Amino acid sequence: MKAVTIAQYGSPDVLQYQDVETPQATGDRLLVRVKASSVNPIDWKIRAGYLKLLTGRQFPLYLGLDVSGVVEAVGETVTRFQPGDEIYACLEVKPKQAGTYAEYTTVPEFLAAHKPTNLSHLETATVPLAAMTALQALRNQGKVQSGQQVLINGASGGVGSFAVQIAKTLGAQVTGVCSTRNLETVRSLGADQVIDYTQTDFTQNASPYHCIFDTVAKRSFWDCRRVLTPQGHYITTLPMPDTLILGAIGKLLPWQKAHTIILQPKASDLETLKTWIEAGKIRPLIDRTFPLTEI
């Protein structure tokens, strides 16, 4: 089969499109014919070697985490799927992982869910990593509840666009922060208010928010704390020492809390997202598509 691999960490020049052995479905794994995958910031970070403590130093390394595809074969312990099922998943970041920038990949059963019936494979492939990140940040860390005020910084991006819709689904009043050219897009996702960051600094607003999710990691907890409620939650996608320390302290004390979202892929969360997508509450945005040969 064809796949995109790297034989060393480095610049985009290390990417190789080549023939590799087709993986096998054994144990709890599904062999999936990849219909579509997606490109996320974590993918170039893996390629560059920023996550080598997680991905290891054994090459070739297979890239890609998101997948939407069709089950071709199942391992002997698989019970929830059978050949022909359409599934989607986000793989874990770990050594010797089967990547999704390939014609076939293997997926552990506990990470897979049946794909939404009302989306194409192209649309579905954009969902797992970005939407699960938004869901776990807002629901698990931000404790977002109906009627609360939530601000999403980077509201037109991959994680941000899902965060706007998920916060609305959870019943929040949502403010989206984006650039001028994306204001109408964020409004179309359901944001109650939109802020053009080129014109207005949201940290100078008078009204406080119960949760601020900085999906693009551009504003620190210290920038945002004045517009958080006394027990408000700040969430970032970038692990930084001060945020990690504040997060640990915040678990013990009843004041504003700082969190770093680190995705934990779960089939149960994909099932939740599938339900919302099929109900018309969430829809993906696709910037552009390209063949595997151009990754």
C-alpha cells in the first residue's frame, strides 16, 4: 500500500510517499481502508520531532491521526464491528503507531465509532481530533453549563469552530473571537456575539465569562483572568509551565482555574459527537482538500 512516512524528524522535506507493507487486523484491531484523513497542527509537530518523547525514535514513523473509512477485517477479539462498517477515529500519539496518511491503517476497537450517517468521509475525517478536543475542554475542564457565558478565542479554526457549536449545544451564550474575514463564518456557527480581534481586545471587556477557551494559545491566563468570573475556567491548547502549575493548584482551591487540554481519544466521545452531528447541532468546516501524494 501507499503511505506517508518519515525516516527521521525534520522539515517537510523528510516526508516520504512510498510503498509499505499493509498492516494486519489482529487482537482488538480493525483493518480500515482509509477514505479520508485530516491535517492537524499536532501532525507537523510530530514530524518536526517536538513530541519525540511520545513517538520515540524508531523509524519509519507513520503520520496521521484522524481517519474516516471502511472496516476491511477485524481481529479475533473485536465484537463491536464487522467488515463493511463505516467508522471514524482518532489514533493515540505513541511509538510504532499505524498512521492514517495511508491507504490502510489499523485502529484499536476502543478508539473507533460508527461514522455519522449524514456526513461524507471527507467531512467526517475533520471531526475526531478537533471536535473531541473541544468537547473535552468545554465539558470536562470548563464545566460549561446552560446559560453560562463562554468565550472561544480562535473561533474560526479547526478546534475553535467545533468549540463554538459544542458550547451552544451545551446551552451556553457564546462569544467568538476571530479575524475580520471570518466574522460571518463564526456567526453562521451559532455564536451569539463575535469579536474582531484586529479591532477589539476581548480581555478589556466589562462582562466576565464563566469559561475562556483559547484554542490558538495566544492569550495567557494572566491576560484573561480579569474577564473571568471568580470561579471561572481558562483553557489553553499549549502546555506551559505556569498553566500546568496553576492547574494543579486550582484543583485544591476555590478560585479561577487554569487548564491545559490534552486530548484523550475515546469512542464514547465520538458517539456523543455522532449524535449531535446527526441531529444537526454540529457541522464541520473544510478549508481545502488534497490527495495523499501532496501531503
